Amino acid sequence: MNQQKYASSAMVLVKHLVDMEKKDAGERGHYNPEVGHELPEVPLHRARQIMTRVEFIQEFDHMNIFTIDSKARVRADSVPMQNAFREVCGEPGFARKLKETLVRISDIESLGRTKELTIKVNMLKTSPEISVYSKS
């Protein structure tokens, strides 16, 4: 389960960066002759909101998937990595599969937070016995 949370949080940010790139590509393209490749980037606090799992962003930085620069901006670690992001997000059904995965993770996590209430009525006693069980 933790592996799914880990991977899906990265994929959510990957999709966001690719969507940003598609939106901006019409104006300036992916390459600027004066400064080189311009990769889409988001502020660190926004990347954490997008991922919803704030504890993973530093690990992704250490693994060279994303980079966090000195101005606290997050982007693909390199141009080849952004190319890989684009390729993965361009696969048929990617958005649907990502959404299904996120729903499944949410459903499984909600099961862990569910409490079960059991009421036992004993015919010899006048008051029922109530037990609460946690499903974790």
C-alpha cells in the first residue's frame, strides 16, 4: 500500500508538470534559444499540495526524479526526465488509470479509519452491551 501511495503521489505531480508544459508550449515552445530548455516548475509549497503527500518530495529530489532549486521551485530533474514524464502521460488511458488508483488508495485508507459498532442484546440483562472495534 505504501508503494502505491509513493508512486501515485509522484505521478500526480508528473501529470501536473506535463499539463503545465502543454499549456505554455503554445506561447514559447519547450526550448528558448537565449536560455536553453525551459522546464515547467511550481513552488515547493504548491508541489506539496498537488502531491498531497508532503513527506515524499524530498525523497524524489534525492532520487533525481524532481529537483528542488535554491528558490524552492520544483521541476523535472532534467530534460530527459521531462521527456519521460511526457511519454508516460501520453500513454492511452493514463489519466483514467491514475484516477482509479487514487480512488482505490482513498477507499483503502478510509477502511483503516472506519470504526465498527456492535450492539449485543442479552435477554437476561435489561441494558444492551455496546462494543466499539477499530479496523486497523
